[in-house]
Amino acid sequence: MKLVVQVTLLPTPLQEAALTVTLRACNEAATWASQVAFQKNVKKNFALRKLTYEEVRTRWALGSQAAQHVIKKTCDAYATLKANLRAGNLGKPGSRRYRKATDKPIVFRLEGAQPYDDRMLSWQISERRLSIWTLTGRMKDVAFTASPEQLVTLALYRKGESDLFCRDGMWFLNATCEVPQADLNTEPVAFLGVDLGIVNIATTSDGEIMAGRELNRIRTRERGLRAKLQRKNTPSAKRRLKKRRCKEARRAKDINHKIAKHVVAEAERTGRGIALEDLTGIRERVRLRKPQRATHSSWAFAQLGQFIAYKARRAGVPVIYVDPAYTSRTCAQCAHIDKANRVSQAWFACRNCGFVDHADRNSSRNIQARAWQLWRCGVQSTTPVPPGKQRIGTERKRRVTSSDARCASLRPTVSGS
């Protein structure tokens, strides 16, 4: 499986100036190539190369490898745009967002990422140094820093291109690594259900709550400070906003990594699979009052799901996505469904059998039970697919008959593992 390792470059002022000039030239050339592709409607790599290669090399003094990567980057950007349009991520044809995306050529940021292959970049991992191509020539002895685990991964599994980019005055390289993954556990003893929520980010069927009210207090304080600075609107307030703009995103990413690592490690240790909710399109389906919208939309639940999925794939742990409908209203003990079962945000009390439990733990137990039923029906490790493109996994291609009605009623989102 492919993994991206991000290392931080530590260039000297002279090296930083050379990297800045190089990155700006590559992105200016990509923007020009994008205009040619848009005007002539040529968005395939080899066809666009015939129209732009010589101009890109001579006008911006790029090397042959850099020029080819610039053209390929342009074609990849249009391919991504086409995929987003086809998936409906930019609205319906004719809508304002759709027209804004299609009525003009793609423009690349001057500090956007530029691909480097092994002809343009060489690593001395043990010395934490690298040699990189720039417009001013080959630049050697560029220092970088990374954690010991990242250095080991780079030394053993680095394969393919690396992307150079600048963010907030800091320089980074994203290196692609081909990491081996463990064999999938095809006989899990059970599943570890994970319920995702606003108050408690993740609650497992074992009753463990991860990132709960304490984190929400921090998020509320940060959001209030951001609103206060925005209202102040002075130069110093704008500087502070710029400095803090990525802080919450970094915190969320770090917490998501920790949650995913813990969940996968627990499932691997106990020989279980992982059961998650398929929350595709949840923002469009759910209606909230204005005070709740910021809290509901400010956490990267999709990112958490992706982290759990790739860590589980690397460890050989199966992952099942189930339909989240009525998991918070269903009793995990007797399967009775009633809106009144949810006494409060924190507590669940069944009106039928009297079962009482923490509401999020009860939901995670329902997710666990649905995943186990799906697994027994023949569904293997799954990943979510966009609505309207659901299909039965390739592990068992068969029609859903009347005997499978109970499994089909769970409406899993399934694709090949």
C-alpha cells in the first residue's frame, strides 16, 4: 500500500531563495500550460506536451524532467476537476459553483506543490541531507528533519515521486513510500463498533470514550477567540488570525491519528474487525439549528475514517461500514426502536425492556451487531462509495434472495476490499 511521509526541510537563506524561485517558475509555467489546455481543449499528457513543452523549457528555463512534470501536473489537475464534476462535488451542471469551476482555466498557486522524481532529487537519509534540482543548478546538502519512524520508512520503502511545497514560510517534502500490508484477517472473532458523535468524537463498543467534553471546551474557546479577532479587524488581529488559522486543523489531525491508532491496535490485539458508520452525505441530510452548525461541521470525521481505514489495511484488520440509521434509537439488548429511548444526549433507557446504558456506547454496540451480521452474510472488508454507485462486493457476487432479506435490509455500502 502507498503511504506518504512528510519531512520538513531546513534550508539556509540562500537555499530557500533558490527553492522559492524554482517553485514559482514551475507554477507559473503550469498556469500557462493550463490556459493552453483550456483554450485548445487538449487535456491529455502527450497531446499537451506537443503544444507546450518547448515553450515551457525556453521561457522559464526549466529542465526536461521539470517541464514534463509541470505538464503532467496540469493534466492531472484537469482530470481531478473532471472527476469532481462527474461525482457532483461541485453542484449540478449550470449551478454557480459548476460554472465557476468550468468557465475558466485552472490557476496554480505560486507556492503549490511540484513533483520531483529520482533524477531531480536524491536522498542521504542517514545524514538527513538531500540534493535537489533548482533553477540555479543542483543544490546539495539541504538539511531535513523527520522522526525516527519516518526515517526508517523512507530508508526501507521510499518509491516514486516526492512533492515539494511551501506552507506558511516552511518547506516540506511529501515522499511516496510503498509499504507492505499484512494479510487480511478473514476470521475475526467479533467486531469493535465505533460510534462517531459531536460531543464524544469516538466511542467504542467496549465503552471507551475518546476525545470527549474536554476537547469540546477547547474547540469552543478557540472558536470564540477567532470570532473576537474577526470582529476586532485590526492589523494585529489579522496577524494573529493568520498565525492561528491552521492550529485547529493540526489539532484535529493529531487527535484523529491518535484515535485511529488506538482503535486499530485494540482490534488487532483482540483479533476483531472494525465497524464504522457510513456517514457519506451526512451534512446534506442533517438539519441543525444555527448554534449547532459550527460544532457539527468543524470536525473532520471523514479524515478520521480514512485514518482508521488505512491503518487497518496495513495491519490486516477488516473494516465494515454499516448504515447508521436508528443506531441511536435502537436498544442493543432487545432491538426495540423508539425515539423516546434516547433520554438525553448522554443516556439511553429502553422503553421496552428497561435496559440502561451510555447512549454512545449503546449506538456503538448496534453498529457492532450490524457489522457482524453483514460479515456472516458474506460481506468482506468494505470501503464507502458515493451514493447511487453501491454494489455488492466482489468477494461474493450473488443476487440477494429472500433468504438474505435481513442482511439486505441493513443497506451496507460495499465495494471490493
